[in-house]
Amino acid sequence: MTFEDLLKEIQSSVRSERKVAVAHATDEGLFFAAKQALEYGIASFIFVGPLELMKDLSKQTGVSAIERCEFIDSETEQESAMIAAGLVGKGDADVLMKGMVGTSTLLKAVLNKESGLRTGNVLSHVAAFDLPARTGLLFVTDAAMNIAPDLKEKIAITQNAVDVAKSIGIKTPKVAALAAVETVNPAMQATLDAAVLTQMNKRGQIAGCTIDGPLAFDIAVSPEAARQKKVHSDVAGYADILVVPAIETGNALYKSLTIFGNAEVGGIITGAKAPIVLTSRADSTESKLLSIAVAVGSAG
């Protein structure tokens, strides 16, 4: 599943009718990404924020010339977050998207009982990377939400990522539980957790995917490295999803792939009632579009 494949899949399905509620849409770059999504036909939008500013930005970026957009007036970040989250919670929108609002403010709205987005599940971040040197998206979890997940949380994080990958067309995702080595070492908790995840998958406790671990990063993504180190499995060299042991690993890997690997990356939070798109002002238009596409593709 490449980025282009994902766009075509959404265009040819009912998911193209999905509606994205944007909390505090006051960034020009966000409107450029929305314009691309509208032109591709993968989503429509409800922009929440200061009305006059949003309409000015929509004119400047050409969004105003395209139908399938609504505007809701809101002055503060907190109010915008609550309104946008409430729209998704009530079913008036299918995806929640972060505009120029703090992540903590947005998550506070998501977790507010009034928004209707809470499910009791673990919320986790899933990043999809479109790499020039790779055919197919590479998913990394969790690089932004869960700091030092225990085994129970890693099970939920893994299942969340598998659900996202399957929902966008990867029938049986290959999951690599990362560690520094490929052997179980009682002194390295990451190897123990990875081994348990692998065994749980074999026993059907984590279904819909193939898990192997512990695996080092190079073994997980490089068939040549797996061959040289004589690691034989259905996952080694061909992982679709990388489950990192802690946020430091995920954060470093995330930034390495974007800075040194020239990857476009789309990030969403999953585990709530609906996907949540996380973007920043610094993200490229292509990255914002990838985030929107992954979220729309994974919306129920």
C-alpha cells in the first residue's frame, strides 16, 4: 500500500464522503492541505475557528472556490477544540483534525465526556511514512503519546496500529516488535515484551497480523540485513509496522526518517471513537495530506 494507492482506494470508495472537523483552522498551510484533499476528492471539511480569518485564508488558498466546506465561528482554541470534538462525537463529522491548537488542549476535549469520543481504549499515535527508498508505507508506533508503555499497553498499541493498517488495505500487516538485539535477554525488558507479543500472536491473542520480535531495526526493514544475520521469519526484512519499546526510540526514529530518509509522514491518534489527525505548522502540505488520507482511510 503506497500513498498513491491509498488515495486511489479512498477515491473509489464511500470513504471519499468522510467529513473532517478542524479545530481552530487558522493556519494557511492547513488550508493548502485541505485544498489538495478536496481536489483529490478524499474528504470534505468543517473549519472551526475565528470566522473572518478562516474565510480570508480560504480565499487566499483557493479553498473558497471548492464546495464541500463549512465554517463555524469560534474565538478561542479551547472552544474550537470542544466544538470540533463534539461534531465528531455526535457523528456530524468522521475525523477530528488539529489546527492551531495545542495538542494537550485538543486531547482534553477528546477526553471530555461531553464530546462523546472516549471509548476506554488506550490512545496511541500511529505514524505512516512514505519513504523514497521503500515501496509501501511504513508505520511506527508509538512515537508521541505513550512514554514508557508496559506490556498491557504495548498490546493495545500494537492492536491499534494493526487496525489502522488493515483499514487502509493491508490485509495481514507484518509487525516487528523492536529491541536492540534479536535474542531474548532477561536484562532487557524490550526483548521480553517483544517475545510475549510474538507468542500471543501465535496463540491468536493478537489477531489479524503476523508479529515477530525481538528484532533490531535493520533486521525488521532490510531483507539483506536479515539474510546476513541469518534471521528467518515472515516479518524480518519486510515489516509494515514497527512497535517501539519507548517514546525515546519512537521519537528518534520518527525524526531520523524525516530528516535523513526524506520521508513524508502522516500522523494520527487512534483508540478514540474516531481518528484524530495531528499536524504541526512545520509539516509540509504533502505530510498534512498523508495524515488526512490515513485518518479518512481508517475512519469506521
